[in-house]
Amino acid sequence: MTDAQLVIQSNREIGKNTYEMVLTGETGEIRPGQFVDIRLPGYYLRRPISVCDFAPGRLTLIYKVVGHGTEYMAGLTPGAALDVLTGLGNGYDTAPSGERPLLIGGGAGVPPLYALAKRLLAEGKRPRAILGFNTADEVFYPEEFQALGVPVTVTTVDGSRGVRGFVTDAMDGGYTYYYTCGPEAMMRAVFQKSVTSGQFSLEERMGCGFGACMGCTCRTKTGHKRVCKDGPVFVKEELAW
Amino acid sequence: MVNTSVTLSGLTLDNPVIPASGTFGYGYEFAQIYDINILGSFSFKGTTREPRFGNEPPRIAETASGMLNAVGLQNPGIDKVISEELPRLRQVFHKPVVANISGFSLDEYAQVCERIDREEGVGLIEVNISCPNVHNGGMSFGTSPESAAEVTRAVKAVTKKPVYMKLSPNVTDIAAIARACEDAGADGVSLINTLMGMRIDLKRRAPVIRNVTGGLSGPAVFPVALRMVWQVYEAVGIPIIGMGGVSTAEDVIEMMLAGATAVEVGAANLVDPLASKKIVEELPLVMERLHIENLTDIIGGAHHG
């Protein structure tokens, strides 16, 4: 965990109610699948947001406007400084991925899979991605994944873009392992349909984001786990789904 | 050089700053980012006889200048706390710690207290009779003078360590409950626990927190906490650990002027993991500015006549 003062370089809408924010500064060490916790003036609790991409001194976040805090974030302009706790959570483990891992993201769960895709490619793996949304106007980042060289299947519930249906409708058997992040209902469906082991990034309302308050605890087969500190990534075998 | 040390029932602390139970775990998360031995002490996560998951999530909600929590005393149980957490805690914290304990019956309070009594590293026992988030226990003991006195007697009978009863603000007369604890032999009182509150999600038209209600903490409660410390100071002769929304060194001084001998820092640790460290560091500077040489001199200093 690093307590960082970061400066906004850009903050733009990339899909319906979905924003991409680029921050620079001393970000500290970050791994794919980790998240940051942002302090906003006038709001008591920090906002946990998953990390989409990172490089030395640079951090990209994608967030959906769902309440007052994220609405405030959407109004921030380049040059503004933010107090950000970085390097939170365990992140994805790429060791068990095999040659052809599948990345399955739903809506606001897509972003952490981008940094993961880059890491897997750097390790010589050949990831593919299924990115699920409700409607075409919500879709973001398929081109960015493709630009990395990751084959992408987009699904929309209403069929307005890509495959009509859910991410599970686009899952076939040709993967060695999988990584997923998205709404719990989606991840439970992935859990049921999957034929290999995989890793799930969970979400829960958090107090602190770094393991102190026990606000976000979940039950797993290996005991009570804090989503923020022991997770957010859990392996399939741990989940009591 | 100003003197920041204070003494609670024979236990001398380098300074009065004590991270509050439930906001500091067993110390490790914070020990990773600063040397927590600069603290006066800290109060570890409330411990019960049996392991507890606590309440179903969501357990957290934001409020204006504060937060609600309904964690519900999640903890690994006294056996694991003694065999695993305390040995790990000793590696990162070398001062006497405040053991926060809770229970659902007089027997349970006494049993947990008896176990903790044998732990050398524990300097003081803080007995939570005020958790608003559990049913058939916790706060129900702290809402009447009679039951608060009963718990006090039960734990005092099994330990030689100083016993501080942690009081609930969700009562009509907190001073009467503090007096009952004092009469039953309590060495001190700590207050306030959280204030019961709730939020409703407008889209779902349902409470944000699954438990419906939660405990309010953060700067929003500071004036209420201060008023209660003031009232209790006028009612009892035993030391008070004051808490509730303390976020700055100035807040610490204010609490002490109202009557607190030491001060716990709670929710502030959750929004700024360095909050307690900053308070410890700023305290001597604020004392110099206010011409305070010995911190103990100001305890109750705002009460005149």
C-alpha cells in the first residue's frame, strides 16, 4: 500500500456513464487486478476503483458513475490532485494461466482484465477476451484489447453489438484457464459453465480498503476473507458458489 | 519539551493516542506503513468466546462526515486470538495493548476476561457492553445501570488487570450507567461506542445496510461524544477514555479538556491509514502552541467551579 498524491492528466467519457481517468505521480508498486482507494473532498469514505493499466509513474482507471462520489469524479479536470491509496488487494496470479487463458469481463468489471492481458502477453501467453455489456452504447475498450493483439468477442444483452446474450453464451472450450471480473450474477454463471479452474475478482462495500475494518468480509471454503485485503481475487476452488 | 504522557489506572502511556477497537485490526496492516510503537497503545478488534462471521454484507454505508458500520463483532474467537493473533501482534507492537472483549452472557464475558487476564502483553481490558450491531448481547448489557454493573462485577471477579467498561451513547442517561460501573468496581470507562443510525438506498427503496441499522462514527459524532465525556466526568471519579470522531490533535486536546485521560481514534484510521501517526506527531506542536507543558494538567480543564 502506498499513500500517493496523483495528478489527473485526462478524464473522459468512453462509454455510457463510463469514464477513463489517467493519473500521474509516484504510484508505488502495482500488480494487475489490484485496486486503488481515492479520497474525494466532501466525501468521508474513499472510493475503491480497480486499476485498468499502469506504467512507472502512471495509472489508468475506468469507473462507472453510480452515485454521488463517482459523479463528482466525472466532473474533475486535468491538473487536479487526488489522495490515492495504491497497490491494494492481492491481484491476479498469472502462474496457473496455461497457454490460452480466457479473460471474461462484464461492464465495470472489464478494466482490470486489460492490465492482466498485457502481463499475460509479456509472459508469452495468448489470452482471448469476452467483454459483456447490456447495450452497444455501454461498450468500451474492445479496440484497446485488440490493439494489444488479444482476440475479443463482445456480447450485449440486447444484441445491439456483437453476440446477443451473456458472456457465457460466448464461452467455448478452447481455454486453459480463465480470469473474470464483473457483476456477481455473471461470475456465478461463469463459475457454473467453466470447465477449468479460474480466478474471480469480487466486489463488496468497503470501509477502509486495506484490511482494517472487516466491513467487506465474505465466506469462502477456506474461511472468512476480507475482499479488500485477502482478495479481491479468489480462486474458483475457494468460492462456496 | 512538552510531556505527552498520561496514566490510566497505573498504566503509563507515552501519549494518550489509542486507535479504537475495530478500526485497527490486530495492528499488522498499519505496522506495514509505520512504526505503531509511537502510539500510546491500541485497542484490538473486539473478541468474543466463539469465532464470529458477523453480519451479512453490505455492512458499510457512508454518511455526511462519517460512516455507518454493522460488522457485528467479526473475530476469530478467544482461542485463536491468544494462540495466533497476540503472538503476531507482539512482533509489531512492544507496548501493553488494550484488549477489547465482548460477550452474549455474563458467563461469556467472564470466561473471555479470565483468558485475557493471563496474557502478559495486555495492559488494560476494555469491556464492550455497547455494540449496537449484535442481537441479544452487546449493547443490551450497556443500556441499563443494573446490567452494566452486573457485567462489571463478573469481569472484575476474574481479573487483576484494569477494567474499563465501554459505554453506549444510545441511552437516556450515560452518566447513570457510568456511575453504576464505578460503583461495581470498574477502574475506568471508555466512551462513546457508535450511535445507531441507518441509510436507505433510494433506487432499491431498502436499507443500505443488510442489518438495517448500523453504528455511526466519524467527525459527525464528535460533539455528541464530547458532551457525553463532559457529563460522565462530572458524574464519576474514575478515568475516562474519550472517543467518537476524533480526527486531529486538537480534537484530542478538546476531549481531554472535557475530562478524558486518554483518547481513542476510530474511523479516522479507515479513511487515512496514517491518521493516528499524524495525531501523535502533531500533539506536541499543538501543546506548545496552546502553552500546555504537561498533558495531564488539562484533564477536565474546561470544567470550572
